[in-house]
Amino acid sequence: TLRVSGLLAFAGPFLLAQTYAGHLPSHFVLCAIYLVCLGIAGAAAYLCALDSQSHNFKAYRGMSMGLTSASLGLCGVVFSQVNDHFFSNRSDGEGAYGLLLFMAIAMAGGMALGAFVLGPLGPTDIPPVMTLKDDEERPLLERQEEPEQKELSSLEFFLNPSGFALFVALFIVLGLGYVYLASVGQILLALPATGTASPQHLRNVHVSVFSLANCSARAGFGTLSDVLKRKLGIHRLWIFVGATIGLLGSMTYLVTCVTTAEDLLPCTVAMAVMYGTVFGVAPAATTEFGTKTFARNWGWLLYAPAFGSQIFNILFGALYDAEAQRQGVHLCQGTACFRQTFIVGIGCAVSCLAVLAWAIVKMKLYIRSL
């Protein structure tokens, strides 16, 4: 799977680069196909990595999967800084072409490397257990077997209150978080800036800050979910409650307190932390429905942020264009350009909290289980 993903990851940006350079037809359908190849490659590689983690790390899945997701979160800061330092200053049209070629080589190389080292540990990879001979042989260090867990997948997974709440949380929190990241450029342009930095530089700074905070949250809260579950018996669904409350506070700050570009930075950090928390803990929470069905369940769950981001993106675009038309300009100015979108987001976050509370009560997850 990773080898095929590597081929697709190379083909997508490479063919886009050739299209940009005029070597291939520039029909939008072809460009969309190239982007689909890139999306399939990234999703398949990410799924392979997490599936390997779910089998190889049984005690601290939150930490291992959080670190794996954190490495994914670093992509934004790496590629945005590469673009900012090496490609954005070129005015001859070669900047985008070079960046696309760099992305193709970097992604294909990483996936090709993983194809040779990623996979579940075999019996020969597990070190032998030391034994002590008395009257009979018995292990010096006995391995603690995990209790058998019921495997849920497909319709059973979504009919389970926890599975449904997990889908809703990913749909709303990740959907709104992604829309904020994708639209931060338009938000910055709509706000008055007091400095002399270019809009492109400001956008790259916010993308880099978002990526770093997102990465830290994935690793940190993934590990915290393990500690809370193993030491205190607190279910991972409570982490999603905290993230949703944090998202609610972030959007409230955005629609009430942000008036300049400088005011936006705390909101970027907060949104990134909530986004990273959900993305870092969700894979470990999914393994609680069974490791054999993890890849299938996580694959279905990934449709939640995909649908959520598309729906909220359409909403943002429609409200932004309506406000720009009302102002009689092409580039919307003022907080009214984005306020309505995130007011709707506040309502969605409240609904998400209600669903999470229902699942916790229904499954009696308010009772600690050690």
C-alpha cells in the first residue's frame, strides 16, 4: 500500500508542476485528478502508519498515535517555511514549479522509506522472556494479556453512542479547525494590520504557528489521554469534551475580540491546540472498538473531517462573497467578512457538546474504570 501511495504522491504534484509549466494540458478536470491522487496517497500512508501503531503499541496507544499524528502536523510548518525561504520570492514563475517538484520528491521518498520498515512486529522481533527454573519453569516477567474486546465496525460502530459522538466531534471540531486554517489568509486580509509585513508573510507565520501548536497538542494530549485512562480511569471521550469547550471559547474570542491582524495570533494558537487534541486522541479512541477493525473504522471516520471541512468551507465562501457584494468590492474588509461563519460554528460546537454529553451518560462513562 505504501509503495502505491508513494507513486501517487509523486505523480500528483509532479503532473501539477508540468501543468503549471505549460508542458501538459491545463484542463481543470485533469488538475482535479492530480489532486485526488495526492489526497489518496496521503490518506493511505497515514492509515498504514496508524494501523501499524495500533498493533505494535498496546499499552500506550495514545502516546504512540499522538506522536505519529504530530509528525503529520509538522508538514504544514515545514512546507510553509520551505516555500517562504526558497520559493515565494521568485517572480519568474518558477517558485510554484519548484515547490511542487520538491513536494513530489519529499513525499514519495518518505513513503518509499516507510514501505521497507513499517509493519507489525513478528514473533522473531519480540525478545525472548527470561525464565527462572525451580520445580517448574515460569516466566520471570509475566506478560499481561489485554482483556478481550468486542470488535465493532461499520453500522455497529456508528450505532454505538461513543462511535457516533466520535464522528460528530471529528466532523465539527476538525471541520471548523480546517476551515480556519484554510481561510486564515482571507481573515488576515480583512483585518487592518499595524505592521509592515506582507500579507503572504503574515499568512505563512500563522500557518507555521498553527502547525507547531497542532503538532504539540497531538503529542501532548495523546500522551495525556493514556495517563488519564490508565491512572485515573477517565475515558478518552472526556478529552473531546475539553477540546470542544476550547473550540467554543476560541470562536467566541474570534467573533467578539479580534479587530486587528495582531489580535488573531492567540486565536490561531487556541484553534490549533483544539484541532491537534482531537486529531491526536481520535485514533487511540478508535482502537477501543477493536484493533482488527481499526483501519476500517478509522477510514470511515476520516470522512467526518472531509465532509465537515467542505461544508464549512462552502458556508465561509458564501457568507464572505455575500458581504463583499454588499460592500461593493472584490476583497472583503472588516470582521463582518468572517463573523457569521464562526457564529454558526459556535452553535455547532454547542450541539457537539450535547452529543458528547449524551454519549457519556448513555455509556455511563462518567464512572471511572481502572
